[in-house]
Amino acid sequence: MLESMSLLASAMPDLSVLQYSVVDNIFSMTVATMGAAAIFLFLSRSSVDPEYRPALMVSGLVVTIACYHYFMIRHSWQDAYALAEGGGGFVGTGAAFNDFYRYADWILTVPLLMVELVAVLRLQASKARSLLTRLVIAAALMIALGYPGEVIANPEGWTARVVWGALSSVPFFYILYVLWVELTKSLETQPVAARKLIEIARLVLLITWAVYPIAYALGGTVTALEAKAGGSVDASGIVYLQVGYAIADMTAKAGFGMLIYFIARAKSTGVENNVGGESTASPAIA
Amino acid sequence: MLESMSLLASAMPDLSVLQYSVVDNIFSMTVATMGAAAIFLFLSRSSVDPEYRPALMVSGLVVTIACYHYFMIRHSWQDAYALAEGGGGFVGTGAAFNDFYRYADWILTVPLLMVELVAVLRLQASKARSLLTRLVIAAALMIALGYPGEVIANPEGWTARVVWGALSSVPFFYILYVLWVELTKSLETQPVAARKLIEIARLVLLITWAVYPIAYALGGTVTALEAKAGGSVDASGIVYLQVGYAIADMTAKAGFGMLIYFIARAKSTGVENNVGGESTASPAIA
């Protein structure tokens, strides 16, 4: 792990102008998305019932933390690359692209994502506590076990990367399983207006979370690792990985936060349940 | 003291890429944690009873100040080091890593930490005043006496460092003793819902505060001082010191602030006491 990290520092693969720009721009777009979602979620607290405000608060914190990290990730990307002489592409400057930002982000936000979901479901207190304990421990394990594999940057480390990825997948599938089962169980006790939304949340969770192992796998093919190690091979692995993670983060954090808002609104009393629809209930408290 | 400070300016020990990155990343993660905690604490004031809002306000200020200082500490760290030619590690640029940021932070935040704790306990006014006076004076002494030892960077100064450390420990233990005794005494007068949380706060205080003298000691072993003085010796002391302080600061400020929030919420009337639990009380005032 130590050698692969120091390798990383000087081994950013050459990129075409398009490859560099796609990654650079998706990072910028992610900053904008997360920042806007943060403002929306914080300001929308007053338009749901008080018991759903903690869920929106935590959702807002998740996208705020992600906004900070994508700003820093983009900065690190721009530090790691310089326009090649002649301008035909981008070459590594010798500075490492800091992969750890994304892991620092996940360490902070994934447990909070569990909290926002459990908070909006409003399960029984003892049930909520035991559920959160299990989910938070599993999330920490998932991230801690994925990181050693992520920083492997030499093709010989491919097997080790697969092993770390597999280990990390155990808590990953456990979390998805627990959330799926709990969301399904909770459907009976939720108001009709919220059920459809919770079904969507269940699906969004499953689809967006599926992106992470796929991006991890694409970024860690032997070809991608060879590119990372600085050969003249194609560098598309690193592009897929960064774009995949950025899109998944936008959906799983900003998109999921919006769903939490709609669920909270559907469950609030004295709030009309159609944002764009005609007023059919008493005026919203906002 | 002056000579050791000027020594420091040009004597950052060589670090491996991993050593440099671990410190750099833990600083970034601390910025994110403190910033998120600040937003949470400021926005949560509306969800506790008015008499507990000052406690949340002060807790929010503590993490805001810490967020600023860690941003600056990280900046100073990046200024003090540059990638070595060939990229195999990091070497000092000649710019000093500014240790004083952390002490400036402590001078401002440690007295405020005492204020947030006394504010959430809501002791009798005269009692609170006398308690705060003693705690704030002790905190100032503790920090002022620790600093001269912290900036010693030559192995010959080891004895002086130990003496300053020992002097600083007197008010340190006095504070811990007073807080432990007062927290224990206050338990009887606190509502049942808050007691468990105050017991946790007492424990968090003891454990996180214990990290500071340990980090001080690890950063000041003869080996660590030799490394600081710019020899070719192992530089892990400086890494332990920075990582130890960062983790302790996150727990003692952001973590402790969260506890203050939970205590305030448990003591608020008309607020349900479980974030994820079913509504059992009248709607929260928010």
C-alpha cells in the first residue's frame, strides 16, 4: 500500500484535452449541484412538520460536506495536471491527485445518509437506535475496507484490489439488504401519500449504490491500473471512475436528499402535498 | 525559546508521501467536520427551548473558530512542504509550520467549551459564575504554560519541554477535577432524560482531554525532537502529534457540541426526545 501510494504521486496517466476536461467539468457541476441542494434542504425545514426537520437538516449537512469535498477534489485535479507543451493534451505535474478526499467524504456522509433515512421514516425509538448502530458500523467497515484497494496503482496489485473490493462488498450488501427489508416493512405504517415516494427511495438507493462497485471495478481493471502506473496505455479507466463516482454522489446525496424532502412533506400535516398542484389542504406552514 | 522558534522555521523533517498526506488529509477532514457541526449547531437553536439556545450558540462558535484555524493550519502545512525532486517524498520549503494557530484556537475555544457546558447544565446563577471564573482562568494558564514547551524543537530542550508540560498539567488536572465533580453533582438536579447524556459527556471529556497530553508527549520524545531539529531520523513523531491533536479536537469540539445539543434537546419541554422516534409529545417549538 505504501509503495503504491508513493507511486501514485508521480504517475498520473497522460490525458487527452477531452478526457481532462470531462472530469474537471463534472467536478464543477457536482459542486454546483451539492451547494444548491444544501441551500434548498436547509431553507425547506420550515415547510415541513417539526418532527421531520432533523431529517432535512441531516440531508443538508450531507450535501454541504460533499460540496466542500468536490471543491477540493477539483482543486487537486487541477494541481495534478498541466497542459502539455504544444497543448495537445494534459500531463501529470508530479503532484498526486488526492483520492482520499472522496473517502473522507464518505466516512462523514454515509453514516449521515443512514441517519436522514431513519429520521424521515420515524420508526419506534428503540428500533431506530438498533438499526442505526448496525448501519453505521457496516458503513464504516465498507469504506475502511474499500480504501486500501482504491489506492493500489500498479497492475501487479490487481488481485489485492479485487480482494479488498470483495471484503468491502460484504458490509455493502448487508447495508442494502437491511435498508431494503426495513423500507419494505415500514411501508405498512407509512401514510398513503408517502408510500409511493418510499418505494422510489428504495429503488434510487439500490440503483445509485450499484454505481460505486461498478466504478470501483472499472477504475481497477488491469488496463486502468497500467494507465495509472504511467504507461502510454489508454487512461479512460480513471475518467470512467471519476465521472461514475461524481454522478453516483450527485444522485445518492442531492437526489436522495430531495426524496427525503418529498417524503417529509408528504407525511407532514397541514402542508399541501403537491408542490405544483392546486391547494387542497390548509395553508402550508412555511 | 526564541532560538528554538527560529530553529523550527527551517527544520521541518523530511516526510514520506504517506506521512505528508495523512496529516494533510486529516486537516481537511477536520475542516469539513467542524464546518458541518457549526451549521448544525446554529440551525438547531430553533429546535430547543429558548433557555438552551445560548449553549448551542456557543457550541457553534467553538466549531466555527476551529474550522477557520484548521483551514489555516492546513494552508501552513502545505506552505511548509514541497514535493521532493523525483517525487519520492516531501521536504521542507524553509517556511515554518505555524504551531501557534492551534494555540490561538485553544485560547479562544477552551474557555467557550466551559461556557457551553455550564450553560446547558443551567446551574444556579451565582454558582455558574464562580465556576466559570475558576475554569476560564485555569484554561488560560493551561494553554499559556503548554505553549513554550510545544515550540521547543531541539533535543537539548527536552527537559524544558517536560517541565513546561508538567506545569501546564496542574491547571489541566484542576479543570478535569472540577468538571468531573460538578457534572457528578449536577446529575441529581437534571431531568432523567438528560442524565445518561451528561454521564456520556463526562466520559467524553475525560477521554478526549487525555489525548492532548499524550500527543504532546509523543510529539516531544527525544526522537521526535531530533527529527524536528532536521536530522535524518524518523519523522513519525510530528505525524502522531498532528493526527492526535486533530482527532482530539474533532471529538472534544464537534462531538462534544453534538452532546450539548442532545442534552439541550432532552431538557427542552415540548420537544420529543428522539430524533428517529415516534411522536409521543406535543409538537416541537421550532
